Amino acid sequence: MNDFAPPNDFAQTSSGLPLQPVYGPRDRQGAAEPPDPGRFPFTRGNYPAGYRGRLWTIRQYSGFGTAEESNRRYRYLLGQGGTGLSVALDLPTQCGYDSDDPEVSEEVGRVGVAIDTLADVEVLFDGIPLDRISTSFTINGTAAILLAFYVAAAERQKIPRNKLTGTIQNDILKEYASRGTWIWPPEPSLRLIADTIEFCAEQVPKFNAISVAGAHFRDAGASAVQEMAFTLADGVTYCDTVLARGRMTIEQFAPQVSFFFYTHGDFFEEIAKYRAGRRRWATIVKERYHATSDKAAMFRFGCVSGGASLYAPQARNNVIRVAYEAMASVLGGVQSMFTAAWDEPFALPSEESATLALRTQQILAYETGVARVADPLGGSYFVEALTDATEAGIAEIMADLDAHGGMVRAIEDGYLQGLIADEAYRAHRDIEDGTRPVVGVNRFTTDEPPPDIQAYELDPDGREGQLKRLARIKAERDSAAVRTALAELARAAEGTANLMDPLIDCARAYCTVGEMVTALKAVWGEFRQPAVF
Amino acid sequence: MKRPRVLVAKPGLDGHDRGAKIVARALRDAGFEVIFTGIRQRVEAIVATALQEDVAVVGLSILSGAHVGLTTRVIEGLHKAGADDIAVVVGGTIPAADVPRLRAAGAAAVYPTGTPLEDILVGVRKLAMETPCASA
């Protein structure tokens, strides 16, 4: 289909919102003009001067390896003036298995660092003063355990807790429906998340206890409108959980919550998604939780431009896709962004492609001028009308989830997974039959063979080193102290006390991630996954 | 005639099930009876389910890079259980160089990311017809 006929999807956005050929004043009749940027409900952005006060944070790839390799890279980055570290963990660590568990032997150290005990974290941050860096952990199921390790490692460095800065993703709900690193059922997992949020607010106030992520829903197939709706519904579930315990107010809690998304290729839909999401969240925080301050109602978000919107055929086209997506993110008011490298669909990005992705953001920030004026599209007949329609779509999906019995129910019975699978299947069929045009895939194709997939290469020495260290720690640690700490953790889990102190005691005793997870499984059981497709 | 049964399974820890679910649904739409295991299944559990459900074909979806090891273990498990007649096919992020390795390990077909659904349907249908238990 190498014709030049207009695509037949002009009458709607990729989420299915209807589009007119042209928009004018009549299309927003009755709707109030959104207030200036920096004013509730923040449709036009969080800050009165947009990016003039501060540009968005440009984040890039963090890489893989052993604790030793990562430590060397961190020291290098800090030597170059960096102040933030991003830690990727391997899947066994994320799912709560130790490196010596035979079931996971093929995955140790594969997509990130293997962490079994505090000893690994000590190596990871050796010579790195934890009060002078900010550390971001992509960790969910075992987030509380990693936080306990981090606090215990800081203790070893004699650094007070209130000096620690960083983030744990700690968003379990989306794991059940998309990313997959769940361990325990939703209810006890939510309790553990509330424990980390309260612990951070009291003792580690500069540490962000949660980043609510929609990106993984999107990667699993959700549309842009679904992505935002599901994410806000998760945010509501976390707020409800914390507030129901009666130990914190929305004013204390909401400023800790930030959000994370994918930006894909439907330019105006993505801009409208962020403007509508900001307004919907602010409205929820004020109306549902009666927040008194505007600060509590502010929706702060980061994004990745790329992901499932990139394709392997004619892979260099991805450079162009990422550039448009990054621009949409900035016009939508993003606070921090990662731009994917063009070779990401089939390889670990090369240094060259990763640098090009970085340059894409720098050109956007410093050459195009799009960051000079706050919300430059505000007042556009089309953008405001699409923002209204998107917000209505988000509200409709959230109401449907509510009617279904809420997010936890929708996860447990597979309703949410079914919605995502429906959309993924539809999008896949639309691309295969050409209804949804993708250049180089179903339009303007060539005989150029698609690039070969490059597998992640495992470093067997790295795994050996990890197993040796784990064996040594297990032999040298005080096994009575280990037993006591684990028993105390299980006892605390049966009650309602905050679990962070018992987890930190386990960390100090060099209990493994797997031992702590197993102790909690004995009390809480495991999540039973509804196999919906 | 009984509808051919297919098990779509995800061994290992990777949670990327978008492709597995799309293939499972396409197989169902094409008239197969499809059993989907969900993610993070142990190899022993996949083998046990394949036997219990009396499937003609097992489709493994692996995006973690551990496809050679995991596929080999599933095929060995079926062999030990005397179920060599169950065909195993593999999909996911599979480099071209690994396709012969997977075939050598006993995979009946390999479908790397980007394979058209129609190719998978045709291939699986052919395998299901060749398998004795499909028409048993």
C-alpha cells in the first residue's frame, strides 16, 4: 500500500475520540476558559512561567551490570558532575527471588543489578556519599525491602535518614495488570506501600515514596485515554488506602505522589492527555479529598517518548517519531523526560543512538523555542476542545472502574487486564490490516530487511561473583539474628504496625530479599493471576 | 471433530505478555481452544498443564533473552513425560542466530517479534493437524 491517499483514520484520534475537520469558538461554548498556568486546576501547567523557572529534567539510560560495575559507573557519573543515579534491578530482585534460586538462574543480572542482601547495596554505593546524591530505584514488588536496604546502607555511612533523597517506583497496582513483578495479593501490598509512604513522610522526608506509572499500561496495549484513566484510578486507590488509616492528611501525602507515562505518536492527543490529566487529578484531589492547598492538587509527571510506538522495520524512522513525541510531551508540560533510542525495539541502545536521543531533547530545549512560553497551545480551539473531550473520556473510564467495584476488584477478576488486551488486539489488527498507518510497516515499505534482534548478553562472571558473595554472606552472618529478625517481620505482618522497622532490622541482619519475601508470603499468600486474554 | 487445543505459556520472569495475549486471542478467533497460563510460569508447571489439558501445541512467549534455556527445559520436560508428540513453538525477541539453536533443541517453529499473525495461525494449524492427540 504505497499510495498517497490520506489515511482513513482522520475522523478520530488513535484512542477513538471523534475529530471534526476544523474547530472554532462554537466548539467550546459554555466551557470556562482555563485559568493561567500555575493556577488551579492547572490545565495550562503547574508553573506561571512555564519552563522559564526550570527546564524539564533530561534523564537518560542507566545501563546494566553487577554491583561492582554499577558502582564504577556511578562514580564516573558523579565525577562528571551528575547528581542523580538511576538503579535498574534484575528480575529476580524485582520478583523477590535470591540469585541462588535455581528457578531464576537464567535471569540473574540480566536486566539490571542483582541485589540479595545489604552487602550488595554496600558494594553498589561504596565510596558514594548517600547524602550528596539522589537515587531512583525502578522497583515495585520489593520496593519496601530495597528502601530498607538503602536506609541501612546510609546508617553504615553514618548519614541521617533526613538527608537521603531519591525515589522508589513502588506502584504495585499496575504490576498486576501489566508489568508483572507482583508478589503478594493487592490488599497486603497496598498496606506495605502505605507503610513506606508513612515511613518516608516521618523519617525520610526528602525521599519520594511512590511514582504512579501509566507507562506500563500503555506498553501492554492501553490507549492514551485509558492510560491516563487507569493511572489516576491507581492514584485514587493509593490515596484512599493511606487516608483510610487516618495517620496522614492529604496535604502531607499528595505532594509525595508523582506520575509517569509513555508519550506515543498521536501528537495532539498526547498534549491533550497531559493537559486533561493535570486538570482531572487536581479536581479529584480538591473534590474527593477536600485538599485545602493548591500544592496538594498539583499533578507532576515524567514520561518516556518511544516505547511501543517504535518499530523495527526502517528503524531509523524512530528518530523522527521520538522527536515529535518529545515535542508533544513538552507542549503537554512534562517535568522530566527520557527519550528512547531508535534502535531500542531490537537492541540495547548503542552509545551513538543513546547520545542522539539525548541530543533530541537538547535541540528541543535549546533551539526550537517551544519552551520559551508557558502552555503555548492554550486557547487553541482544537487543543482546548480535545482536552475537554479527553478529560470526559478519562472520567467515563474511571466511573466504569468504580462501578465495577474499584481498581483492586478489577485487577483480581481480570476486568482491567481484559480492557487492555482488547485494545492491544484491536491496535495490532489495525496495523496488520493497514487501518492504522505506520510508515515502513504497512505504508511505504521497502525490501530492506528488518534489523536483527540483539539479545541481552549475560556475563557469566558477574553471576558467579554474585553467587559467591551470597554464599559468603550466608556463611558469615549471625544465623540466630537472621531467624529472630524474620520471625519479628512475620509477627509484625500479622498485625497492623508499620513494617519498615522490622524490614530494616532484617536488612541489618543480612537477611536476603528472598527470605523476607518468603516470610511475608507465609502470612499474606501469593497473588493468583487471572489468565485473561 | 474436536477443536485443536493449544497452550500459550510464558516461562521465566519477564512480564511482557502483550504479544502472548494477542496470539492467544488470534488463535481463539481462528477456532482453536486456547489455554493461557499467564506470566511467570515455572517450566514444570507448563509441562504439567500441557499434559493435563491434552494440548496439541505449546506456544512459548519469551522476551527476556532466556529463550534457548527455557525452551530446552520445556522440551526436555515433555520428553521425560513421554509427550514428544506435543509440538513446541516459540515467539518473542529472538535473534536470527538463535533460530537454528531453538530448532536444534526441538522447537517445531520459531516466530520472532514482527511475524504476521496469519503465519503463526497457518503454522500452528499445520502442527495441530499433524499431532495425533489433536484428533483423539
